[in-house]
Amino acid sequence: MSPSPTERLEFAAVAALAVLLLLLALLAPVALAEELAPDALIKSITAEVTAAIRQDPATSWRPFTSGYTATLGASLAEAAAKATAAAT
């Protein structure tokens, strides 16, 4: 015996509701995800990378501090003196 028109309508309504709930469950996390503008995303990533570099002791080398530039200057002067001595 085939289902009556009322039973078909009820089945179609239940199936449509099930599909709607499934789509809602799948798409809700995507809709709730926070999306950043491109410039805000770049600033956020830059801040995270900079913070990570500053916290890592292996990357704590600071080439433009006064101690480094003084050492570099002395090394360059010494290298220039050696090169001049070797040339003569």
C-alpha cells in the first residue's frame, strides 16, 4: 500500500528539517569564525613573530647595540691595518 499524501508531506517536512539542521550544524562554526582584515592579519602575524624572536635566546643577538658596533669598528680597523700591512 502506498503512503497517503499527508504521510508524504510529513516525510518531506521531516527530511527538509533534517537537512536544514545538518547544514546549520556544519556551517555554524564557519559563520562564527573571526575573520581579520588583511592589514590586521599582517600586524597580528608580525607581532607574534617579533615576540617569538625576542623571547628566543638563540635570536637575542642585537647587531646595532653600542657594544656590537664598537666591536665591529675595532674588528674592521684591525682588518684594514692587516690588509695595509700585507700590501706593503
